[in-house]
Amino acid sequence: MSAKIILSTELRKLIETRLEQTLKGIEDTMAKIIEKQELNPKALQEELKSLEETFNLVFQRWNLEILYTLFLKETIGFGELKKVLGVNSRTLSDKLKMLTKYGYLKREVAHGPPLRVQYALTTNGKNTVLLALPLLYYSSAISTAVNTNQ
């Protein structure tokens, strides 16, 4: 998954426009919530702790790669996923168990012979991938700008 995604200028502008609209909507919504609920920094800090736990899980080594592979492939078996990612069996098994436990993946066993295990994203997993895309987009835009200015 080391291939860099190249976006046309037209597609990049479309993405930036949609992201801008989405961010403006989120900003407006947050302003209304803060105003109506009189949200204070302490309450916000408590909410951020749960977000931090989610980020820590999702951004652990291999987890995001697993989620994006499943997003692109829809369902995939253990062996194929191992081959695509180039990860060892033990690490992959541990990561799949954790992502399944936290509701990002569903595991389906097709009784054989041979016994086959398929993995797919849950709605939560798919939404996480879609929400992470703007972060990846901004991250690549920032690193491109930094590299251009050097």
C-alpha cells in the first residue's frame, strides 16, 4: 500500500470544496452545541478522552492499513490480507482480533473443508475509514507543501 494516490486538479478541488463545506457545517454545529449546552472546557476534555482512546486504537501500526484494505476489497481472507500487507501472522491475528472486538470488523467463518475465515468492515469500520480520509488528505497536502518549500 505504498503507492501514492495522485488526484487530478479537478478532483482535488472537488474534495477541497466538500471538505470545506463539511468542516463549516461541523463548526456551526459545534458553536450551537456550545451555546445551548454551555459546554465548558472540563466537559470537553472528558469527551476528548474517549476520542483519544479511539485514535490510539485506530492509529496503531497496521490497524489503519487493515481497515483501508478491507474498504477497498470489501471482504478478504486472512491469507490474502497477510500477503497484501506483508505482515507476520501473529501480528495480523492480534490486530484482527482487536479490531473485531472493538466493532470495526466482522469475522465470518465458512466451514470447510477447508475452513475459511473472511473479514469485512462493519458500519463503524467503514465510517472510521471515511472519517480518516480527510485527515490523510490534509496530511499529504501538508507534507507536499513542506517538501515543496524546502
